[in-house]
Amino acid sequence: MATDDASGERLRQAQEHAARLTRLLDFARAGENGDDTVLRRLVTWLAGTLGGTVTLTGRNGEPLAGTAAHAAVEERAGELLHHVAGGRLHAAAADDRHGQLRLVAVGRSAPHPVLAAGLPGPFDERAAALLTHAAGVLAPLLRAREAEEHRRSAERATACLRLAVFQLLMGGEVTLAQRTAAGLAPGLLDADTARVIVLEQQGNRRDTLLRACEEATGGRALTVRCAAYDTQVIVVVPARDGDAPGDAGGPAPADALRRLVAGRSDVYLGAGGLHPLSRTGEAYGEAARALAVARFRPDRVAEHSAQTRLAGLLDPAASRAWAARALQPLDALPYHARAPLLATVGLGLEFTAVNAAKVLGVSRNTVRARMDRAAALLGADLADVRARAALHLALHLHATAPGTAPGDAPPPASLERLLASDGPRAWAGELLGRLTADDRDLRRTLRVWISENTAVEGAAARLGVHPRTVRDHLRGTEHLLGRRLVPGGGDLYEVVLACAALADVELGPGPGRALCPATVHG
């Protein structure tokens, strides 16, 4: 009878041990992708099964998982831990007042990760075997973890390189950007022009959107996580691929991105127009403004329309002469100082100093310092929306014909005279005329809001209404004009100049005072 009981106990123990080994195999299958969670679960399960404490340390002695403090294990193990990690011993045991501590090397190459288990009493044969088997299971899991870490590290390095290339483009360093981009893909930016596309997806799913964009463009575009907005992905599409199918016979990257949006109900897309790579900053501004419009579109896609923009309606020679004279203090700077200053001012007019800094990869204090320097050189109050609007137009006009010297151009007219010509006035009349579709006097609200330097509370006080009413009117204005106003940027500046073209807003006369606004009619 006693023999039968002993045989039954041995059978029970064998079955229990087999179940534990099966559980270890389950952990092995679950951890094939290098998931740290599986490592922690395995170590926690092992501690519970053994009835003690278990700690797993990495190759460099860093704690990876465990139910005991790493410092306590080091204190108990002494030099044994270093011998096992260094490969002098494959396994070791130590006894102290807490019980017995066993150490097992994980993997074949030193330095080893170490699996340490502590029990209040000595290890029996099955506990020792389970610890050894667990170390055997952990070895491939840790290799998978290391491989995953290498993959993520390479992915982070690639992402940093892409962002660096984009920031070089934004700073006007085209040649350096092209050389750097060759490390991503040979010839990636070997084009004269490109368009910028910005996509947005809410809900912490940008990485998924980024991978989808990379797959859609097939490596024929520069895809970047936006440094300023954590819901957005920026894609720079070289013109040679953006307007025709690629060599692989697939859809052009821009078309592929539009199809991507069509298949995802929570993704929005804004596309800028074609620009030289040296004007990537302007292209990005257009795409960002188009994205704001896309949020109101049923198909969630909007494109910049150059045909309806003010700059294309101004007299070319006269407007460029005005811009050259207005920006002469900046052009007088040496190139090494002028290029980053112009790039920063362009972004600083579109975004806050904080977001402009993130996009450029500099500090916000640097952005503010450069904006202040530009304002001082131009003699302009860039805190005033009218001065910002004038400077924004001057930069755009100057970028279309760089190198135009004031001495080579006709005598420049004032900005008011440029805006008073037939083309700009007709354009402004059509644009602001859309506001009559609303029964509210949106144009008056817009005019007063601009006169108060886009301060909602000030406009509300002058109009004798609640600030919420002003905000409602501005939202209605944005919808009818198809332009983003409240955050500021190029759309707002064009509307300000449209108001100036129709004499709702007065601007200072002459090129020397073109960026110094005068009074505004209420």
C-alpha cells in the first residue's frame, strides 16, 4: 500500500513537472516577437511556482524583470553573480540566513544575462531543473528581445535621419539635405521641385499611419513624423514621382496617399502646390493650411489652389520690386546669416515659436531671437497682424524671383497701390463677397477683429457682443472662405490683405513703411 502511495506521489509530481514545462513552452511561443511583457510574466510565474523570489538581469547587469530588488540579489550573491555573468561559472548557489540562492547563466555567449532564484529552504531536484529549463526558454526570448531592440533602434535612427533631412529642407539647405537623404535611399530627393502633403490621424495612431504612408509611397517620398504635432505625418513628394506613376508601375505617391485617405474614415490630408526644394517651408505652410480645410470636407482631402491666391494676381514687376525694397535689410546680410533667418521668419509667421522651433530643430528662444532681429532690421512691429501679412507676402514674392535687386527693378509702388489694382480688388471682392451668404454681418466682425489685432475679447467689446459670438462668426467666416483664420498663418494674412484691397484695412505707404501698418477702420 505504501509502495502504491509512493508511486502515485511520484506520478503526481511528474505530471506537475510536465505541466510546468508545458507552461514554459507557452511562454516561449508567446515571446517570439521580443515582447518584454512575456519576460516579466514568465519570471513572475516562475517565482510563484517555486514559492520564492526570482530576478532576471541583462548582459550589462541591468534589471529586466523580477520579484526581488536587484541590489538585494547582488548583496546575497556577492562575487558569484559576476562570475556567472562573466562566463566563469554556468551556475552557482549560495546559502545565507534568508535561505538558498541559485544563479543560472542564460544563453551561450558572455556576458550572460543571469536568472537568480531565492527560496527559504534548499532547492529540490525538480525546482533546480525548472530553474534550468526556464533559463533555456529565456535564452531565445532574450535573443528575440535584442533583435527587436536593434530593429527599433534602427527605426529610430532612420526616423531621426528623415527628420534631419526635412529640417535641412525647411532651413533652405537643399544640397546638404539631398546628400543626407541618399543615406535613406539613393536619389530620394534628386528633383528640382516637390510638393508637401500633411496627413493627420487622431488617437495615438500616428505610427500606424506612418507605416501606411511608407507602404503607399513605396520609398519614393520622404516620410516624416511631424515634430510639432504628434497626430501628423509629413510627406515630401519629389515632382518627378508626384505627377506620374513610378518606375515600379504603381500609382504616383500623391495619388496613393489620397487612396489611403479614402480607405480610412479618420484620416485627413492637406496637399501643397509644387515648389522648388528651396521653398519647402512655403510648401509645408500651404499643406498645413489645406489640412485645416480638409477637416471640413466630406472626402477629408484638400489641396492648395494657386489660381485663387493673391500673389499671382499682382503686377509681377511692380510687386517684386516692392518686395525687394521691403526686404532689402534682410538681403544685405551675409548668406550664412540670411538663410536661417529667412527660414525661421517664414515658419514663425505660420506657426507659434514653439512649433516653429520643433519643425526647424532649434530652440524656441532661437526662433524668437531671429524674429526679433528681423523685426528690428525691417523696422516692423511683427506683433501686429497687418505687418505680419505684409511680410508674409513680401517673402513669397521675393522667393519667386530671388536675387532681384532694387536697382534693377522699376521704382516700387506702395503695397496699397499694388492691392488697389483691378486684379487684386476683383479677387478680394469675390472672396469677401462669399460672406453675404450668411445673414450675420460676418464682414464687419472680421474687420473689427483684425483691427483689434485678432483679439476676440477686444473685438467683442467693440461690437458689444459676447466673445462666443465673435468666435461663432469667425468659424462661419472660415467655412465660407475655405480658409483657416483663428490659428493665424498664410490664410489669415491673405484675408487681411483682401480687406486692405477693399479699403477695410489701411496699410502704411511706401516700401520703407510697407511693414508698418497704419490705422484700421472699425
